[in-house]
Amino acid sequence: MTNLFPQFSSTGLTLLSFVVALVVIVFVHEMGHYLAGRLSGIKADVFSIGFGPVLWRRTDRRGTVWQIALVPLGGYVRFKGDSNAASMGADSTVRAARDSMTGAPLWARAITVASGPVFNFVFAFLIFGWAVMSTGVANDPLTLASVSNLPSTYEQELEPGDQILAIGGIATPKIADIVAATDALPQSPSVDYLVLRGDQEITVRGPYPEPTLALNVTTDSPAREAGLVSGDVISSIDGAPVFAFQQMMAIVAASEGQEMTFEVWRDGEVLTLTIAPRRVDLPQRDGDFETRWLIGLSGGLFFEPQTSRPDLYTTVRYAWAQLWYIVKVSASGMWHMLTGEISTCNLSSPVGIAQASGEMAAEGLGTYIQFLGLLSTAIGLLNLFPIPILDGGHLVFHAYEAISGRKPSERALRVLTMIGLTIILAIMFLALANDTVPGLCP
């Protein structure tokens, strides 16, 4: 599926996919609060998706009002005893009963607050697990399922069904071994492959394992703006032939943002595009960041391996690794921005998120669902920041109560809430400027 809603315009798809993403993730988050509160004995008065005028409302047998409001930019659960939707402060007209947010034990209130972000993480974990179950893992021994279409510059004698035993004399029994082998190979358009074809071992010629093939084009990138699409092959840069993705990355990295001429092969047609690389703070596996000049392409192997459905252990391990990586990189990114080590241009507002959601939806249902996992992880982490009005701020107040034996005063809560709101609004305005003010973020 290449397009979820082909009948919609690009703008319509962007808005629809953004609203769907927001509603799903907000519902998951607020359902975490609601279920934890209900199980711990705290009554929910209102469960709302969106803010503003109510479009639909229903009261269940427990007295909880379920509603959908006009502005779908968030949601809330207002528990008994809350003075507002943010659960900051107590309603003076409500007695501090056991089933209220003011009268419930500290453990019940803390679990209720923490369960919103926890549900976001669990939702993302399930999506990442679904993704690896859907795509499968490469079989051992490594066997080709399909081969990408490449220009004649690359010799191609490999066939689907071939088992790759070695590349350039380096044994590659598993797909992970090919990465190490690629780094040791001379950068040339074609190399020797030892394969098992049927019951016979033969040597054939094939493309460099990681050619200049664009497997993905990043949203809001110079490459996408110039018109590059997935499947394009870069033949030359400023007249110099290129045939290895690492070779192309090195040339782009040395450009320091100067415009470059790319000759692009697309299904037999040769195009010429002008692209100016953009300075990007790139997350590393260790959680650190590296600043590089990029055009927004990601590459990889020129073939698809045969896959099989992973076992439960492999699925859980992959899903956890993906979740932890996103949390680590996101937290590290915020810290690096606070310390001034990377640019605040890395912040995205709802405008940028909407654009990304539209592009992910246009690429297919699977890509869009995985984007929901990424967004859910980010929302869960953001809500754990120790800022008043966020769940993390509530947990800080609960920690204070646990240590001191008393709740923060109403006056302190009001002051801290205003400070927290100011911080959140400042971040939102900065992110909005990044996405809308021309020239602010190169």
C-alpha cells in the first residue's frame, strides 16, 4: 500500500493523518490514567479527547462523562476532586473522600499519574514488536529474496534464491557480517560473490553491497525538496562518479553546505538535480550527537533477504531495543539542546509533526503505524519531564509529599503551575518558529 488515502490532497492527507495520530496517542495516554485510577479506587468525572466545545458526550453507569471536543490537540481525564483538567490543585467544594484525587492514598495517586506515560511506552513497544513480526528477520544462511534495480554501471549476476557465502573473499554467513565485510572491501562498482546456487558453489559478479541507492528519503530534507525519491541511484556528484554509499556520504560531508550537482538514475532515466546539504545534529547509538552535513538520504544493501517470523524472545528483544534507543536519543537530545551543544532547531512543533505524519501515511500503512510508535514514545517521555502541569511535575510533588509527609500548599502549586505553563509555551513557540519562520533553521 503506497497511499492510505489516495483521494485526498496532500494537505488533506497531512491534516487527517495528524489528527488520527494525535487522537490515538492521546487516547492511549489518557486511558492509562483512567484505568489506573479506576483500579486504584479513584473516580473519573470526565474523559475527554480534545478541548473546547463538546461535539459528542455520553455518561456511563459509573458516572464518568466520555466526550469528544472540537479541538483535537490533546485530551484529559478529570478525576473527582480535581479543580481543573490538568489536575493541579483541589476542588474546594469536594470532600477529600477515598475515591477522589485529593483523598486517595499517595500510592494510588502516583500510580494513576505515572500510568499515562507508561501506557504510551507499552503502546510503542507493541507497535515495534508488531513491526518485526510483520517484516520478519533475515534467515541464516543468508539467502536473496529479491535484488534492486540498478544502472548497468553495476555488474549484476546474482539471482533470487542465491545463498551468499562470501563477498570479496570475506565470509558472510549472516546479514550482520555483510556490514563488516563492506567496510573492508575496496570501493568499486562491482565485487565477487561466492554463492550457493542449487547444490553448486559458484563465483559471480555483483554490485558493491551498499551502492548509492536511496532506500529512504527523509522528510523535510534537501533531498526530498530537490525531488529525490526512494529507489533513485546517485551516479555522480559534481561530475565525479560515485558507486558506494559511504563514498557519497564523505563527499557530502566535506561540502560544508555548498550546492552540489547530482546525476540521478531513475528507472533508466538520467536526471540532474542541484542539492545543498544541510547541517544536522545526528544521534549516535551511544546517545551522543554528531554534527554533519547531510542531504537526507538513507541507504543500505541492494537486496532483500529471505525472512522468517521471529520467535517471541527475538521479538521482545527487538521491540525493547527500539523503545530504549528512542528514549535514550530523545532524552540526550533535550539535554544537549539545554546545554547548547546542539541547535534548538531540532525541536518540532505540531506543524512539523503534522507534515511528518502526512509523509509517513503517504508511504504506507506500515510506515505510518511505526511512526505512531515513535510519536507515542516521544509523548510518553515528554510527559515525564519534571515540569509542573506535566505528569513528571505531578510525580515530583508526590515525591515531595512522600519525603516531607505533607502536600505542597495551594499557593505553591499555583505559582509552580504558572512557571511550568510558561516553560511549555516558550518551548512550543520556539518549536513553532523553527517550523514556520523562513531562514531561522537552515
